[in-house]
Amino acid sequence: MPKVKTNSGAKKRFTLTGTGKIKRKHAFHSHILTKKTKKQKRNLCHTGLIATVDQNQVRELLCLR
């Protein structure tokens, strides 16, 4: 039986914390930043945790299950 491959798009976007939670970055912070306010850009630069509803799906993509 072949090895299960990790989704390469997911491994670039998500990282695991020490306690096993999955970290993510905010969208809309890569380009067209001139029309966004300082406050918007500042709040987008922080990382967050993925929703509990999406955890199983992301874990499957990262082959953590």
C-alpha cells in the first residue's frame, strides 16, 4: 500500500503548536495594502487558531490522523 501524502498546499499554510493545536495566518495581507487602514493591516498580521469545526479536515490534509 502506498504512503499517504501530505497536501503540499496545507503544509505551507498551517503549523502545529506545542499543544497540538493548528495555527493559521490571516488572509488579505499579501497585496493591495494601500487602501487598507493601519489598524486593518496590524490586525491581519497576527496569527490565529483554526476553528474547531475545521480541525478534522485540516488534520487529514496534514496526515496527522
